[in-house]
Amino acid sequence: MSLTRLSVGEASAHMLADAGALGEETIALPDALGRVLARDVVSPVSLPLWDNASMDGFAVRAVDVRGASADAPARLRVVETIAAGRHGTRVLGPGEAARIMTGAPLPDGADGVVRVEDTSTSQDIVEIRDDRDAGANVRAAGEDVRTGVVVVRAGTALGAAHVGVLASVGCARPVVHVRPRVAILATGDELVPLDGFAEVLAGRRIVSSNSYSLEAAVRAAGGEPVPIGIAPDDPTGLAEHLRAAEGCDLILTCGGVSVGDFDYTRTVVAELGGTLSLWRVRMRPGAPLGFGRLFGVPWLGLPGNPVSALVTFELFGRPLLRTLAGSVRPHRRAIPVVLDEEVVLRAPLTHFLRCVLGDGDDGSLRARLTGAQSSGMLTSMSSADALLIVPPEPATVRTGSTLRAIPLDGELGGSAVFPA
Ligand code: AMP
Ligand code: MG
């Protein structure tokens, strides 16, 4: 018995319920971008290591500069210069200052750095014309990181800043989760790979664009795509192709999962010993969706329509893949957007409409549909910035209403304007 007609949230929860992170491997830090940390990283040092200057200027004792002004400057003797990478050689005594550069350790005895702009020097005397920096401009030892604390937690997808933090605490070889290997199988007698494009020009076939878009989507989500070709619409051929998915961590099929005469995917999964635990979701596009297990790993049967395939990958495949990849935050964040046009639904299903985002005058993000929303129109996806989430009710959502949208990969113009 499989669950049918679940909501998107229920379906996603079901799919993720049994999913867990795959194994671990150790990699070099420069290769870690986008990977998911498998073990907490603890710092063996405090950072900064020492009290240091946060600007170029003069290290001083606050007591020596308090009350200084343009009319009554404090006059101190400059005893040495401390560059970044150097340490002071002596304790700063009363009436003394040390020229100091940003990042250089504060000399013993000093408790602040006076900015260069408030000073003038002649020979070894510095005149300080303002006391606003008394006791200021020092970065305290350990204020960023303390020895023994976790600086990056297991389950974090590593970005540039994480890589920087790991480097600063000496983690040259982080332990990360292995990238999920994701089998991708297209199904359909009408499909050819790109090298069969002559068939397309001859008007007989279409390119299996899903094979390519899903491969790209898997890669973008941090998976390792394993394309296993295009299966024909017959049970024997389909089973033969599907066997090649054995050994992968996640199996994606697309097409043949609906109720058409040649939709064999569900039957063949069962024949190969797999299970179907969920079928059909109350959403558009993408309603005919299957999920279960095959060869001991999750199998996601995506619909064949090019937009449906990508939207359902985005909503279900990507979080599943990210969970296998070890991420503890596998979902993208949905953001509030204000509708820039009226939206009318023709069925009481949660809709995921392709939209373009732009800046509203009031600082809000405005969303406008990309145009026709047929699930066969892949260009509606390629021109979209985000998926607009429209709940099943009300059927008419007025201009100016606030909904949520899931941003897709891609760059948003700084001050985006809607296309004319
Ligand atoms: P299906 O889900 O198999 O009924 O397919 C639904 C629609 O999507 C049909 O118009 C198919 O031709 C199309 N389609 C199925 N698989 C692919 C694919 N791999 N690439 C492009 N279009 C596809
Ligand atoms: Mg088909």
C-alpha cells in the first residue's frame, strides 16, 4: 500500500524520514567548498592569538593620553615601531608610545591605539591631539575564537567563510561526507540523446532534455550524477536499464510514472524488488510523482514533463540529496514576495509557478510570472528567478498579496527591474 495524494509537506517529510548522511572522507581544504562537514571542528588555538592593533597608529597607555586636545596635546616618546609579524621588544613605560601597524601585537604596558590621524610626529616625539582613542582600537586575544570551542559544526555545508575559519584554526584536511552518487534514468520511446539530434531535425524524436537538466541539477546540489541512459517504454528494456542504478546512493527516474498506457516505471520498480511507498502529490506541476526504495536506496520517480521534472527535483530530490550529503539544513529558504499581478488557479492544488523577482518601491521583493505556465515549457523555468508557492486556496490571489517563493540557483541583478 502506498500513500497517495499527500501534500507537498507530507510527501517531503515522508521521503526524508529514513534518509541519513552517507559515509565520510578526508579531503584537502581547498577542495572543501560546497562539501558538508562530517565532524565538528574544534580550535586548538585562541584567535586572535594576542591583543593586537585594529588600526595603524600609536600604542599608548590610556593614562598618558586622557585629556589630550588640539590645544593641550599629549607628548609621548616613540620608543619603537611594531610591524605586523613583529613583537614589541620592551614594556611600554609612562610617557612612551610605540608606532604600531594593524594586526601587530600590542606591546606590554599599552592598552590602546591612537589613530594616526589624531597625531603628528617630529623625530621621536608624537603629539596626540585627541583622547577619543584612549583604551580603544584593540582586538582582544580570544575575542573571535577560544581554544577548545567548535568553530564549524558537523552538518554544515561549507562556504568560503567556513573554509577561511577552518584554515585559521589549522584544519588542512577536513572530514566531509561523501558526495551522493545519483543514478539518472530517462524513459520514453520518443527520446534521443543529443547525438541523435538528426532525428529531431527529421521531426521524429525529441531530445531527452531531462537527462541533461537533471544531471546539471544533481551536480549543482552537490551530487555526483551517474547517467544511465534512456530506457524504452517496455518493461523488459526498462528493467534492464534500471539494473545499472544498483550501487548508487539515490535513483532518479523521469517519465513513465503516470497512468498512461506505457507508464511502466512503477511496475518495473516492483519487479526488481523495489517498493513504492508514495505516489502522487497534491501539487502542480508534478502531481504524478513516485517514491520508494530500490536496491536498498531511495528511488524518486519524477514526472517526465521537463518543468515538472525540475520542479519536483527541486522540492524533493534536492533536499533528499542534501540529506544524504550530510546537510542538516537541506531545504532552501522560502522568502516573502509581493505579487505584481493577479494569479488565478485552475485546480485546488499547491502551485509552484515560475516567477521573476524585482524590487518594489517600498523595498519589498515583487514577483511576476514568467508567462505561460505549461509544465512542458522548459523556458518558463530557465527564465525564472524563483518558484512562487501558491496555496490551493483561494483560487484567485490578488495583486499586492504576499506569498512565499523559493529562489532558484542563479544570479539576481543588483537592482533588478522586470523585463519589459
Ligand atoms: P511521461 O511522464 O513519460 O508521460 O512524459 C510526459 C511528457 O514529458 C511527455 O511529453 C514526454 O515526451 C516528456 N518527457 C518525458 N521524458 C522526457 C525527457 N527525458 N526529456 C524531455 N521530455 C521528456
Ligand atoms: Mg513517457
